Amino acid sequence: MFVLSADAAVLSDAITFLWLRWESRIDVLTPAGAMVKSINIPVQIIDLTSLPDGSGFFLAGWAKEGFPDQIWFQPYPEGRLIKFTNDFNQYISVSVTGSGKQLVSVQSHPSSTIFVADVPADLTSKIDWKFSPISKEQSPGYSLSWTADGKLLQTDLAGHLFVSAADGSARTRLLPDELFVSAPAACGKWTVFSRMSEENKGVLYRMNLDTRELQQLTEGPAEYFSGVCTPNGEFVFYTGIGPNGNYIAKIPSYHDQWLSEGFADFAAGLFLEEAVGPHWQKDYLQYWERQRTRVLDKNNYDISPNDAGPLWLGLRAISPRSPQAYQGLTYSKGGYVLLMLRSLMYSDQANGNRDQAFIDMMHDFVESHHDSPASTESFKAIVEKHMTMQMDLQKNGRLDWFFNEWVYGTQVPRYHLKYEVLSREAGKIKVKVEITQSEVDDKFAMLVPVFGDFGKGMIRLGQVPIAGNSTRTVIFNLDREPKKIELNSFKDILAR
């Protein structure tokens, strides 16, 4: 659309706007077609007009927080977008008089009513539906869904999400922000819905209707809509709009949510290691110490997230006595699982990238689940495919021991270190290291990383396998004497 200024002496430009995703761009051009200015507007413009003196534009359209179309004013050449109207009416055009003193628009009054009726006992004969109105608002019922306990989920024309009793009473808004919500679907004690993100993309969320806990289910470049649940509430099927077109996929059960949240926490730690610079250690160690305490610190009921249950339990670990268990387990302990696998797969003898086995495993995992949902067991299968010989503690090519301890179990070990230098021959330093593992059962096994400080910070010397409540003694033959020997210097394994 093109809009010409009324007075060429004031603003001899042509104005056009371009639709983007949930926003528009106003381009101001000279009569010769040269660009003067572009203004991004967070509104889907349907009509636009310029003030005669060139001081701004009136426009009709809708923002991502929802319908219906409203009137907005954008000052020119600078200024903040102003919402001129704010109601449930719809404004579908806008124009100003030649004097610029009067504004005209077409206003429509969308309205709707929610009706409820009992399903007739006999559906084979003529049905006489007896509908009863249950809403009094101007535009409710844009989308509806019944919950398992007989409540009614609903959105209005502006995309606000509500829940009410079956008769329309006790109508309560569920989300305080103005991001547009669509297609809420009941899912046990949860509701699943899509809403527009700050980046103007459809993102799938799940909300606990009792606690109002909000959980993001999808992320990435695609947009996600129309989530529905299986009857047991464990799986969510949804449609996505991505680079390769529309598709239908499913989100795995709450047991596997750590694969999303824990991986994100691990990635945050990896960023600190790689992007902060040469002095990354302080921020990195503080970050993983925070994750450790979030797993192990006890609350006022003397219960830590780890006490509430295993990582695999996910949302079911939440209780009135452990309200933070989900965050501590799914995010922090989930991140630690990745960190520990990286430590276990680290090559202490490789000449190239010593993390290569872990990198290859992660690439394989992503590629293997490009178009299929991941689960804890499918991740375990990929890790086993890339496991090193040293990780095969059970000599069966499997990592049951690791996943039973850290995903399906709740044990967290404590470690104690003693060491002494046995001999100091030139270039042949022999160091005896004693590692004690405690507060676990007899089957608990782990590979514990050992570090030495030779004057330029901690260097990893190797990792020592140890099982049960026991002490393991190993000899390190070094070419120089360390100033200090430590266990787990970079918090690579979760320990008390």
C-alpha cells in the first residue's frame, strides 16, 4: 500500500508498509524512490494514513498480544508507538481529513456467547438441543476445551486464557501477560496451548491448572500450534510449521523432559567455558557450584530436590514439601548428567580434541532425533554406541550402571583424597593417590577425575574407577612434581 503526503513541501515522500510476521515495516521514500527511513512496527497493519503535516501516521491493525484490530499512532520521524484505542471493537480502516483535525474509521462490534447443552441420550432420532448461555462478556469462547474435572478452558477474541466453572461462574484469567494464546487443550490437570513469543513465533506451553506452573515445551526455528494430549496426559501431539513444511510430532513424557531442560543448563556452562575468555574458570566453577547446590541443598522441610526422587521422576517429584524439586532435578541434575558423561568420555591420552568422543555422541544424538522424539532410553542407546572402553565398568557394553545411578537413582557420593610423593628421581616422580568414596551402596560405581597443579593451573591426570563405600589406591608416574593433587577440580561429577 502507498500513502502520499498531503503537502510536498512538508514531506515530499511516499510511504509504504510491508507485512512481516506479526509486525510491519513502514518505508518512507522520496518521489524518486530513494529510501528515507524505515520504521519497524510491532503491529500487523491493515490500513495506514499520514498526517498532512508529516508529523506521524495513524494505522489500523493488530499486535501479537491479540485481536481485534485497533488504531495506533506512530510519530514521525521519531517517537514511540502509541495505542490510540484499546477495546473489543474492531477498526478496519483509518483516514484523516485534509486539515488533520479529524479522524475517521470503520468500527465493528464483534461479540460471542458461550452456550452449553446436555448431550441427548438418543442420537439416532431428531435432536432437540437445549442450549443455555453461560457467558456475559463481549467476546468469550474464541476456543473452548473441557477439563477432566468439568471446568471450561476458554480464550477470548484478544487471546486471553481463562478457566471457569461449567456454568460460566468463577471465570479466572490464567496468564497475566498479553501474549496471544490460541487453542488451549485440556491435558489431565494440565492445559496445553500455543502462544506467541517475544520473537513472534508460535511456542507450545503446558500449564498446571492447580499450581499455575508454566512449562515451555517447544523451541527452535519452527512454529508450533494445535497441541493435543493422549488420555493419560503423558504425550502431546502438535503440528509444526518449519522450513520443510508442516508436520505432526509428539513430545515425550514428563520422564524425559530433562533431555530438554538439562541439556540447556549444560549448554549454558559450556558457553561460559568457551566464550568468556582466558579467565573463564571463576564464572564456570561458580555456575556449576550453583547447579550442585540446587540439587543438594535442603529446604525448610529438610528435603533437597535430590531427596524428592530421581531425575526420571520429573514433574512427579513436586510435592507441598518439595515445590522446587522439578527445577533442581530436571534443570540442574539433568545438566550434570551431560557434564559427567563428558568427563567420562574425555580422552586423557588423545593428541587432538580430547572431547571428540563426546562431541561425536552429541552430534549423533541430534541427527538421530531430527524428526522423531527423544527419550531417556534412546539417548542411553546413543551414548552406549560411543562409550569408551574405560566406561564399560560392567564389561557388557552397556551403561546401565551410570543411568541407574544418575537418572533412575538418587545416590550422590562424597569423596576424600590423600596423596604422597613416593620418589623424586629426575623426570620420574611417583605419586600415590588414595581416593575414598562414601555415602553410597555397594553397587554404586564412578570414574573420578584426578588433577594436578604444576604451576599453571590444574591439569587432568586421569580418572580412577571406584565402587561402593571403599578406598582405591593408584600410582601416578609423572615427569615432574605437582604442587598439589585434587579430585574433581572443575566439578565434572556431582558430589557432596
